Amino acid sequence: MGDRIAELDRAVQSALSQTDDVEVVIVGNGADVPEITARPQPGSASTIKKIRLERNAGIPEGRNRGVQECTGDIVMFLDDDGWYASPKIAAHVRERFMREPDLAVLSFRVMDPEGGSVQRRHVPRLRAGDPERSSPVTTFLGGACAIRKSAFLQVGGLPERFFYAHEETDLAWRLLGEGYRIEYDAETVMYHPLVLPQRHPEYYRYNARNRVWLARRNLPWPLAVIYLTNWILLTLIRERSLPALKAWFGGFIEGIREPAGERRPMAWKTAWKMLRLGRPPIV
């Protein structure tokens, strides 16, 4: 968005400091990409490319456009207020994707730079447990991951209608349906300040609307009904704010009324695979 220049500089520098040469693509989402001081290291073949979208098209469309501009087959997404903890992450990622042709996504471990506890939502599995334990998962963190570009394009990329929230899960479910694997890799660490998603004014609306769209697009109808019923109950149990509940249920109704995009329900064998991985598509 062009409003965090120092943070963007730090993020880009952490990418350019990798031991592997990298291609950095900076997407200005309805904003000019500001001038930064980060530069490739002497003798490096790394490059920086800037593109500007004419409007704030949302996270999924911004990332889709960035992927289109990349020439390599492994894409690492990084939010402008995050940075890589080690210069060896790109090399580690490259080696894993080369060895494992069925691997589509690596979800990174996100750490608080101030040394605070890891947020529960940053470990993409129901039994978060030890954040230092790697495991297969059924979703991933969009701003802290690496994705195989060919697999990303094969399933159509991120759903641009979502704008914000749950677009990674939509992509993950389609990748699992094509036989790919997704893994939470605790060895790949990025730093990100401790922030809550509720800081966004439209959080509750998008969260509910996109859950409905996620179910309508991807789940067999019996599972869609269970999934949405579970989230209604969980929201009523967890949320005590009346304005938040009003926004959430407004978004839920919007998700039912508005077009969700192409419906491609997953096969029952994919749902069974997710159950064996510890997160069936009903919660």
C-alpha cells in the first residue's frame, strides 16, 4: 500500500540477502511503490521489479499479479512488514521443492521479533502444539510461504473475489484435490510484528462472507452445511461483541446472496485425506 517504507525496505533487503540469487517483485496495490534503499549485493544476479495496480484489488489479486511477473517456478510470498530470519531460507526452499515433486506449498514459521509467544493462527493445524514441529497441513499462511508456481497456476491461483481472508484455504483445498502436498516447515522462519487480524475494519464481514464462498465453491453440499453450521456455533461461542456479531452475520448473508465464483466440489477422497491429516473440511 506504499505506507510502510522502512518496513518494505527491511523486507526487500532480507530477500536480497539470501545466499541464492532471487527475483524480487514488489506489487503496489493501488499505490505507487516507494523508493527504497535495498539493493542486490555486489556480484549478485538478484533483481528488483516494481509493478503498480491501478486500484487496491485486494490481497489475492495482488499476489496473482505478482506470480504472473515471476520467471522462476518457486514463489515466496512476503508481506511488507515481515522479513526473513536467515539468509539460507531460499536455498532450503529450493532444495525441498527439487527433492519433492508433489510438494506444492511450504508454510513458514512466523515468530514475534520481540520474543513473544507465537500466535495460535500462525500454526496452520488444529493441534498447534509445538510451533517448532513440522507437519503436513491442509492450509497455509499466505504472507509467509513458498509455492510451486506451476501448481499455483494449474488450479487457477488465488480467488480474487475474496479480496481478503481465506483465499489461501481455497487454494490449498484445490491443490490437495490435485494430489499435491502442503507442509508447515518449522525450519523456515520469518519475523512479523504481533498484530491481530481484527484491526482491519472489514475483518468480520470478509471472514464470514468468504467462509460461505469457500464452502460453496469447494465442498460437497453435506459437508458445506456442516462446515457453515460449525462456524456459526463457534462464532456465537467465541465472540461477545454485538457490533462484531452484526458484521459477521451480515457478511454471512452476503456470502449466501452474492456469487461465489466457479463451483468445483472436492472429491470425497480429498475430504478423507484431510481427515487423515487431522483437519477435515468441517471446521
